[in-house]
Amino acid sequence: MSNENINEPVVNATPTPDALDSFEPASAPDTAGASALDFDDDPLSATGVSRKSLVIFFLIDTSGSMKGKKMGELNTVMEELIPEIRRVGEADTEVKVAVLTFSTEVRWMYSTPIAIEDFEWARLRASGVTSMGAAFKELSARMSRNSYLNSPSLSFAPVIFLMTDGYPSDDYREGLKELQSNSWYKFGLKAALGIGEEANDDVLAEFTGSKDTVVHAYSGSQLAQMIKIIAVTSAQIGSKSMTLSDDTSHELGEEDVFSAKQKLLGQQIQELVSNQVEDNDVPFDTGW
């Protein structure tokens, strides 16, 4: 495959998105009668392109505490997951994948989002500390029309999936505050997975905005189940247009639409998780 694998640490430069990058629906002109926004208002004013783009961002903790069974299971399930995501979405949707890893340094698996048809998982290794705040800043910098969301086609809001097994070792709130000012993040579908006993679900809920979109895995089999549930469900919801009407049958605003998508994601994740059969697998935190 010709896609370049990133081996050098990311420079922690965080440019401020300009007006085109920071999509602000609240200040957009009135478009009464138009269908609910799913990032169809292309800042680049692309014309003649009917295919939409969806980028799925995976933020993965590769700190030293992930070494061993956790990282081995994660690598295996991600290799199995890619073919499943290829079957997700409508025929007119181009699905791309971007993987951001964080430990002492923050790195992208590839230098640009890769079309799901061409994506190959590069197995990850674990070492170092948990620089989650730095990862949030790097994601915000890349999540713009001038960088990783530069598709010439119309774009759905991205899917953002965070996985970690521990508490951040840096100031994650500073990074999260910066990320929360990014409109792609604001309207993206967000979910998080805590791995093992030490993962803090309250921190993950700060990232997603809701405990309903946070799940936990305590063993290898649970990890495989939860990753597939979150990734596939998020991609399915994220790649579909949604037009809503309230009880008075008038069109709801774009913020209502994205709020409804996030709520639907939480409901479906919790329903699928509750239907999982308990396993007898050995928990991660028993010396394995």
C-alpha cells in the first residue's frame, strides 16, 4: 500500500481554525424549508458532487498500561473491524478512517484519512504515559477544512471514538476545552470506551457529553464486543441523513438534528450492550 505510515511525533502546533473551518450553524443564514443540516452546507461550495464523505476518527491510548493483553486484543479486533465498516453506509457515502494514538507522544497512523476500501491496520505498540490532552489539541487542529476534513464532496459530521485504559497524565481539560470550540467536534458523533479497572468513565463522559455513549470493557472478549458495537453503530448513524419534525410538524434546526443523532447513538449503544451475554474471560487486571 502506498499510504505513508507516520513514525515521527506530531508537532504540538495548534492552529486556530478560520471561519471556513469553524462551521458555526447558529450564525448561518436562515434556510427555511431546507432539509436538516448534515454538513451539506459545504464551506468550499463544491458543486456537481453528490457523494458525501464521512471520516471516522479513532483516538487510541497506547500508553504503557495498555501493554500486553489489552493492546494485543485491541489490535486483533481492529483488524477484524475494518471489513465490517466497509459494509456500513449508503452507496453514495465515502467512508474514511483516521487513527490518532497517544502516549508520551501523539501520532497519526497515516498522514491523511484513508478510504475504508484501502485502509490497512498497522499494529500498535504500548509505552509511555497518557497524553490525552495533547491528543485533544492535535485532533482539533486536524479537524478542519484545511486539513483532515478537506474532502471536495459534501461532508457528514465526523464520528469520534476514544479508547483508553487510564486517567490522563496531562491537563486533559485544557485540551478538551480547545476541542470543544471546534464545530466539527461539536456536531460530531462521540463515543468512548474504558478498558480495564483504571479507566475513568467520568472523564470519558466529559469527552462525549453523555454517560450513555460511554461503555466499559474488563476482558478481551468484552473489548471486542464493545469496539464493534460502538464503531459499527456510530458509522451507521453518522452516515445517514436525518430530518426531524416535532409535534407541531415544523422543521427542527440543525442543532436539534445532531442532538437527536447523539441521543440515538447512546440509546442504541446501551441497548446493544445490555443484550450482550456475560463471558467468563479472565479480566485484564488480574496479572495477564
